[in-house]
Amino acid sequence: MTSRRRIRRANSEQGGFTLVELLISLTVLIIGLTGILTMQVTAMRATGFSRHSTEAAVLAEDKMEFFRTTPLSAVVDDTETVNAHGLLDADGLYTREWTITDDSEVATISVTVSWMERGDEPHAVTIYTQRSL
């Protein structure tokens, strides 16, 4: 009989987790998951901004290449709304604007591509070059 009592006592002393331990572990888990989700959202925003700034730089370079092969006398300052492929689009994300300033023998060309990030954060990429007349 004594061995049975010892087994029963040993089994009754072994318990699972208490409710407090479960609540603490769930709290730690939720805090960890919240941190991971916050990092994921931040990474997604950064990726979106990076993509838009790269597209804007390519659009600005594309217009600069156009000016490199076009007589400057045929070009006037202007603004256009384009999509990511550089095609004219009234609903496009990007606004491309250029100005040409002539000095006596050298023209300074400025191309600015601007966009709104997440609807309310204005951003722009500007490149400059000089070209002889």
C-alpha cells in the first residue's frame, strides 16, 4: 500500500501550467508578434518608397536623354503627368517638370519628378545637367 500512496502523491504533485503562467506567456507572445508585425509594415512602406524613388529617377533620366538628343531651341519649360512607364497618364502617380535656363553659351537643364507617397507625403527627385548651345 505504501508504494501506491507514493505514486498517487507523485501524480498529484505534478501539475500543468497555472492560469497565471499561461497569461504571462500569452502576453509575451502577443508583444513579440506585435513587434514583428510593426517591422513588417515598416519594411513594406520602405520598399514602396524605394520603388517609387527608383522609378522617379529613371523617369528623370529618360527625359534627360530626350534633351540630349533634341535641339534645345525646340524645347520649352513644361510639366506632364506620367505613369511608372513614362507614358502620359492624367491619373499617373508622377509629375515630371523640366526647366531650361540659357546663359550665353551654356544651358542648364533641370528635370524634377515628384509624387505623393501614401497620399500625403510629397517627394521629389531632381537632376541637373549643362549643355552647350
